[in-house]
Amino acid sequence: MSGGSGGGGGGPSLMDSLFQRTLDDLIKGIRLHTPGAAQSSFISKSVDEIRREIKSTDLQTKSTALQKLTYLHSLHGFDMSWAAFHAVELTSSPSFAHKKTGYLAASLSFRPSTEVLLLLTNQLRKDLSSTNQHEVSLALECLSVICTADFARDLTPDIFTLLTSSKNFIRKKSIACLLMIFSQYPDAVRVCFKRLVENLESTDNAQTLAATVGVFCELASKEPRTYLPLAPEFYRILVDSRNNWVLIKVLKIFAKLAKLEPRLAKKVVEPICDHMKRSEAKSLVFECVRTIVSSFYEYEFAVKLAVSKIKEFLLDTDLNLKYLGLQGLLLVAPNHLWAVLENKEVVIKSLSDVDRNIRLEALRLVMSMVSDDNVIEICRVLIGYALKSDPEFCNEILRSMLSTCSRNVYEIINDFDWYVSLLGEMARIPHCQNGEEIEYQLIDIGMRVKDVRPELVRVARDLLIDPALLGNPFIHRILSAAAWVSGEYVWFSKNPFEIMEALLQPRANLLSPSIRALYIHSAFKVLSFCLHSFLLPHKPATSSSKLVDEPDFTYSESEEETDVDLATTSSSLSKKNAFTQESIVNMLILVLTSLSPLAGSHDVEIQERVRNVLGLAQLAQEEISCDLDNKEKIIDGVALKTSILIRLINDALSEDLGPVSLSAQERVPIPDGLLLEDNLGKLDTICADVELPISESFSLVKPVLTDVDSVSIRQNEESSETSAAESTSLLSEHRKRHGIFYLPSDNNQNASTSFPPANDPNERDNDVEDLVRLTEESLVLKRKSNLSRPRPVVVKLDEGDRLPITRAKTESNDDLISGAVRDVLLGNENSPPPAAPHSKVEKSEIGDSSRRKSKHRKEKKHQNVEESKQKSGGRHGRHKARQRADEGINVAVQIQKPVIPDFLL
């Protein structure tokens, strides 16, 4: 490539360089233009100038243009992939300034898909072998960013040579570059790992040691067992080093290794405690604390020292240190609860701290202490803080409470009456934005816990009758759950007429169409229940009192107790004379008046459900509004067609709903002889003998009925009543015939149906002025008291509520790196390496041949490896760990307790 003053285009290049705007000019111009259209126009003009300037043969002009383009790419996100070849051109310039610009542009813009990426291979190799350490540094920095499998494979010999460079500046960067080389090309471990360990032993340069320990820290975080044989080297650094950052990395390594080898903890815990006592660096002290409480928590003296340091962090005026103290307390809490109790006052006060991160850590710490004994006290305190907090932290508190209380299918909840009251209380918090989760839990608890349904209906009623809640769109989902609960379990309601008025109130038009449709459907359920109770007073209030075996539920109540409760409910309604003819007529008038305008709604769901409700209301109104002479016939209701229809509807709606497993369909066995086709291509062949009725076909033209069709329709109408009467028993027969497809039931567990009354929200202590009164009993895991009544039965699915995630097991690069490291440490360097992904060579060990390397490079590689072996042999007596690595130590890294060096014995 020609220089800046050569070539026939020297004149134009000279003019371009004289009048070219520099990077400073570009930055000043961008700042002079106000953000918006003016600035965008200026940048667009500048990009057009750059496109012309970068094509210049003058390298100075090209370099300045690439500088400006790199700036626009970094700060304004402009695409510069089209300038990739020009960046490669500048990397080959003899000028260091031009080379630096080219490598910087390549580091920022090159991707594995860049077409000219391979053109940079020879230039990188040339610069890596340069005598100028700054050029070598540029190449190493660029390689560590854009390294690919091809780069790593081709440049491994050059990196191998730089690992023993006499210049610490180069050796440090080459060691750091190894991490990317190993990740892209695991077979490079067999070439470079021994020299990497040699640099771990060096104590002459702190920067080189820091880089080496940093590489091992990253490698050990993925597969720590492989690096157990190097524990003596790490121990020496832990004892001798005075570099805080090196010690922090070594502590991270030991935190991983100590979990694999118990003898290692006994040897390491005392030096860690010495650093914790002696060091004044807060970063090192905190890392010592974290290592102790996470990996050495069985040593009581070390934990007490760590807790004392945590307390110093908590009481510090620096918010950053206070945050670290809360983090340390959160780590020590699972194994040493007393540490939290000693600092409970600081934790509770931190919930109202000015720093949001401190508040979140304190909240996580409090939630980690929740158990079935203290959940009520802690939730009461957190509700008080939620009322006083800003909207963001308020919702974070509510999310934490909902997540913790619902964990493992409400495992820590014993009083479900209290919990559903708490959910209703959450909905009334002004800043509540967790409507979706509260909606899910209200419905889920209703289906899983049968005993809580009376209290659940009461909470739903309180939410529905409050018109102010309809103006908050964040809790519309909660109102939809309340409407569903009120309709699904309406027989537990003390006043169904009140529920009907709440569902049909005028402000319900503020709801979305989907939620309004649910309101209307719940009104249909309430109307059906009221008509059924009025027309058939001698029948049970709900068909759920029928002795139906439901294998998908595991209720504890016996069938006799259920019958008694439901009969009591029905009789209590009859005694109060709740369903009179006047009240039913008023309800029908309310339904017809409120829903008639919606019969022509444009929303299909609303229109369909409204017509269903209006049809039932009009049919009942015609029967009930007859002469008083027929009053006895109305009350009897047996001969009325309306009564029969209402009985069928009520029986269908009163079937209990339960949770359905996500994998229920997968558990259905395929019958023998059934072939499931991928498509419906053979449907015509299968259904060739099946004649579809004309009336069920879809057509835009009104069908013309023949005499035969008319007779058939009349016969169908006559038999409709008979078939409808038989339909009520179909579900029971289906359960008996296909019981294996329903969830199993446990009929042996019998518990009392009675439950303590719901907690009255008026009796709750509303005084949140002094919320620090979270007593020790609130956090201590108390011994469970003997409850007067057992915990209600919660329906759980056999295989849980989530589908198992099956993932194909593939051998990753981390596994290949670990395998190569084990081979080197065990002295098996000459064993054939596993095939690495994206690798184009079959062998890359020391002494192996490569199809794509020349004979000269192969001999050079052999020579470098032999020198490495000689150096390793020369250091034979330096340390026991190196001696075992060179001679081939016998470390069984695959067994449960690996053999490690003698210094632990």
C-alpha cells in the first residue's frame, strides 16, 4: 500500500487533507446544533463526507475519516460495517497512529459474520511478533475482543511464545487474552496451560500475577473441580500476596473449591480470618465475609467474626457500605438466623431508607425470614410500609409478599381466611399495580381450598360493591376475579341480590369488554341460582351436594358433612325468606333494564352473554308474572317447563372446578390401533361413510327445508326435553368410565369443615407510626403450636404446576476446556483431544501435526514445546504442586472426594 504522498492521486488527496474536518470539528459541530432535526441533518451530511474521504489514497485522510465514523458509531449508533475493509487497510500502516485507529475500529465494529475478518489474520500474526511492544499490545487487545475459532487456532503458537515474554507489559496482556482463546478453541489448553501455571508461580510482577489469577478465577467459576490440584498455588498466594484485588480473586476461587474438598476449608479459614482482621480495605473485608458465610459457615468462630464485620458495615454512614452489610446479612441468614435477630432493628429501619437499593435489600432480607409461624406478623408490618412508600417500592413490597406466600402452592399459609382478606386489602392500596397476580391467586385459591370459599365470597362482595374501585384500571383484573368468585360460589353469599346489583351497576361500563363480559356471565350464574332457589325451595341450594365422586380433588370433608353444610345453607336462606316473588321480580326488572341496551353491542362476547341472560330472565318473567290464582303452581314449580330448564342450567353451572395439570393431555394414553396423522389430508377418506346433517353445515344462504327436514326438526324438538334431562348424568358417567384421566383423590383424609372466622380488617392494628416493633417472635422460627383445627386441604397436582423442561445435553466448550486441563494436570498431554466445535484441524496437542500448517511452523511449534518442557523440568524442585503437575500427578477428579496435595493432610 502506498503512503500518504505517493500515487497519481496525490493532488486530490492533498486537497482533501487540507480542507478535511477533524474529529474535534465534528464534535464541535454536533454540539452547536440543537438535538433534533438540525443535529440529524448535520450528522447525515458528515456521514456523506466521511464516505467520500475514506476512499482517499492518503492514509491520513482515511484515518481521520475512520476516526469520525468510529465516534458516530460509538455514540450515535451509526452502522460502519461498510467500512470494514478500510479498517483492515489502516492496521497494515507503518504509522502507529493509523494502526491504532484501524484496530480500534475493528474492535468496535467487527463481528463473526464480518466478511473481511479473515484478512486480518496475517496482520495480527505480524504485529504479535513485532519488536514494538505497543504494536503487540494493540494486536492483543483487538484479538481479545474479536477472537473467533479460526483466529484462536491459527494464532495460538504466537500467544504461546508471548507467555514467556521478558516484557511484563506484553506477558500480562497475553495471559488475559488466553481466556478468549480457550473459550473459542479449547485445544489451545494443551499448548498453553503449563506456561499459564508457570506465571501463577511468578512473584516478581504483581500485574502478571493478577492477570493469571483473574484467568483462573473465570475458569474455576465454570468447572471448579478440575482446578483442585492447583490448590497449593492458590494457598501460597492467599498467604503471601498483599495485592487486594489478587486476594479477592483467590477468595472467589476458594469459595468454589471448598465446597468440593472439606479438608481445604480447615486449612484456608484461618488465613481468611487474618485478612479480615488485618485489612483496612473494605472490598477485601467484604469478600472475606462473603467467602466465610457462603462456604465456611460451619466454623463458628469465623462466622462470628464475619457477623461483627457485617454489623460495622450496617452502622456505617456510607450508603454503599450499608448496602454491602445487608447483602452479607442476607447470605448468612439461611444458616445463622441469630445474626439477623441481632440486627433486626437496623433491617426494619432500612425499609424506609432514602436509597432504593438499600430498601430492596432490606425487603429481600425480611422475606427470607418468612415462615408459617410469622407470616401474619411480617405481612402486617409490610402492608404498613407499603401504605407509606412511593408507588414503585410499594409494588415491590406487594410482589414480594405475593411471591413468598404463594411459594410451593401456599406452603406457608395456614389461615387461608386471613390470606384472602389480605389479598382484598392489597387491592385497596392506592398504588397497587399487581392486579394480574392477585387475580390469579384469588381464583386459584378458590379452586384449590374448599374451606375458604365462604370468606372468599365475602372478600369478593366487598370489592364488587365499591364503585370507587372501578375507576382504577390497575385493579380491573382483581374485579374480574371477584366477579368470577361471586358467580361461581354464589350459594355462599349472604345476599345474592346485592351481588347482582354490584355486577350490573352503571359504572361497570368503565371496564374493558372482556372483563364486562365476565361480569355479565357471573350475573347469569347469580340469576340462575336465585331462580332455582325460588322455584325449587325444597331442593338443595346447589347440586354440588350430590354425592359425586370427583377424583381430581382431594377434599378432607366427608360427604355427610358436605350435605349437612349445604342443606344448612339452603335452609337458612329459606328461613330468612330471602327469595320472595317480589324480590325475584325486582331482580328480573333490574336485569332486563340494565342489559337490554347491551343486546346490540359490537363486542361479540358481550352480545352473546347478554342475550343468554336476557333469554333466561324473559322466560322466568313470563312464568312468574302470571295470575295470583296460579301462585301455588308457581311455588310448586314441578310441572313448569321453566323450572326444568332452570334446574338443568343450575346443575351445569354448579359443578366444581379444580386445577388442571398442564400435562394432563400428555398423560392420556393413545388407544391401540389409532394412528395420529400429521395433517388432515386423509380426513375425507376416513369420513367417507359419514353423512353430515345439512342443518349443521355453514352457509351464507338460508337453507330451504324440505318436508322430510321439517318432520325431522319437529321430532328433534319433541325429544329435546328427554335428552336434556339425561344430560345431567353424563358428567358423572364420564368420571366413572374415565377416572384414570382425572386427578387422584384422597378420600381417607377427613377434616372438619368448620374453620375459624375470617379476620376482621377493622380489628387490625392500623397504627403504623412505630413499625420498628417487629418483635423477636416475629422473626424467630417458633415451635408450632397445637392448632384447634387442622390446616385446610390444598389441592395439589401430582407432578406440580409447571411442565418439566427437557433440554438436550450437548458438550459445551467449558466441558472441553475442563477435559483438556485434566489431561494436562494428569500428564496425559499425548492423548488425542476431543473434536472441538468449529475446529478445522484434527489434533492440536504438543507434537501433533496440523494439515493447514506448513512444515516450518510445525517444527517451530515442536521446538517451543520442548523448551517449555525443559523450563518446567528446571523448576522441578520449586514447589510440590508443580512437581506433581510435571511428573503426572495421580488426581482422580471424577470421584466424589478428589485427591489433593499433601499440604492439606
